Amino acid sequence: MNWSYIVSGISIVNDIIYADNRRTAGLLGGCCVFAYSGIRLLTEAVLPVTSCGSDFTDYFGDYWKHNRIPSDGVYHSMPFTHHTVLKYNTDGSWKEESIYGKDYFEKQAKNCDVTYEKLFPFLSPSLKGLYLDSNAFERIFNDIERIREKAPNARIMWEPTTVSYTDPTLRETVLNNINKVDFYSCNLSEAMMFFEVESREKVVSSIINLQKPCFLREGEKGSSWIENGIDTGTIPSEKADQAVDPTGCGNCSTAVSLYLRREGFKPREICAVANHIAFLTAKQHGPIPELNCYYEDL
């Protein structure tokens, strides 16, 4: 099958400690499943490409089966699927540790990276959009031109990981990678740190100076789309006070913004729909449970 959209990134099982000391365990997580769930509500023509361990089916199998998710792009490249304890702070920041030891992430880093080789079987001229959740230093950015050769009509949305925005040694690499892709995303707090500014106005000015379309996530306040020097302004979130778990909302809304941008939606519409699907994600623990429905009236 030739796919219209691909979402790629890591799969993780999450045990979560929230800022109010609530606890959950064994939740499906990682950027790929959240990004996939967002686009899948809008089209079936989307493929997840992810890396995991041999225990992937133990955790994700029922969700994959119930929602008829294709497994063509699931690579069993690690001993165990990443399983972390994720702890939220009151300011929304977070820290996570692997249950397999502090060095498991580091030892398995190359095994769970998105690579051209993993994407290659699914790239074609029919591909319209590719979502990447990758660290700035991953080698996938050396292969962007190869991706474009195989999928000349695709547009690439990059959602840099938090460390890419917060590690000052990666600043130039991030800027170079933004030049290589078509769209990128950041949340407001990360953007303030990255651009070394203290207001939304200055963040928007910095984004405009990069001359690359950006989906700016603003937490409970909402989101904005910035392109060609024009900022939509903050399009408000939907019922943020009803949120149960914010995990994955950024991945979900960013992937949705890619889909909507490629399907010809206007900037304010992009933000409104992305906000809505982020709200659907936040309504429960883990990804949206029921994906076998589509918003055909959009």
C-alpha cells in the first residue's frame, strides 16, 4: 500500500506520577502512538513507523488489533520496549527514568532512532506528509534529500525533542535541521529557552525571522500557526480544565497540524482542529482509545 502520511518515533510504556501525586502504570506512550492517533482520526492512510522490543505486543497488541493499526513499520530492534517512570512537576516540566536502569536509553539510542532505512519501504510519490520526532543529532537529518528523492511530494514536519531545544550545544544543529524540513513545532516554554527570550511576542518574532512555518504549542492556552510572517495569535484550547493527562498532546496536535496543512486548511482552522484532538487525547490516560471514526465533515 502507498501511504499518504507516515508518523515516526519511539514507542514507550509509561508509569506516570503526576504533579498532584496521582499515579498510573503501564500506559501506552511514546511520540509515535500519540501522533498516529491524531492523524488516524482524520484518515486511514497513515502508517506508524516505530522501534520497540519483543514485548511490544504484550503492551500495544490489543490497541493495535482493536484499531486495525498496520504493523508493517513496527521494528523489533531492542531487547525491551522502552518503559519509563515519568514524573511531572507543577510547572508542567517532567523527568523520566527507565525501569531497566539509567543507561538503557543510552545503550539503545541507535536501535530506536528513526532512520532512512526504516522509512525506505514506505516512501513513494504518493506520500504527502512525514512526521519526525527525532533528536537534533540523529543521522536522519543527513538523509533528508534521500527521503525527498523517494517521496518528492512529501512535506516534512519535525517536532524536536525537548533536549534539542534545551541543550545549548545543539542550537546550531537545530537551526540547520529546521532549514532542511518544511515545517517544525515547539512549545512556548521550550521556544523561550531556545531563543533566549522572555515573552510570546519575542518568540513569534524569532520564529518569523527563521522564515519556516511553525506550529507553536502554548499548553493549556492553545496553539498558533506562524507562516509567511503572519501569526494567527493564540487559538484557545478546548475545555482545558477537563484534562486528565497531558502526555502526548503535543505529539498528537503537531501531527494533526501537518495533516491539515497538507490538506489545504487555513491556519486558524489548523489550530482549532489540532486543539480539539489534543483535548480528546487529554481526556483520558494514554492515547485516544477509539480510532475507528473519521471527521469527514472537516
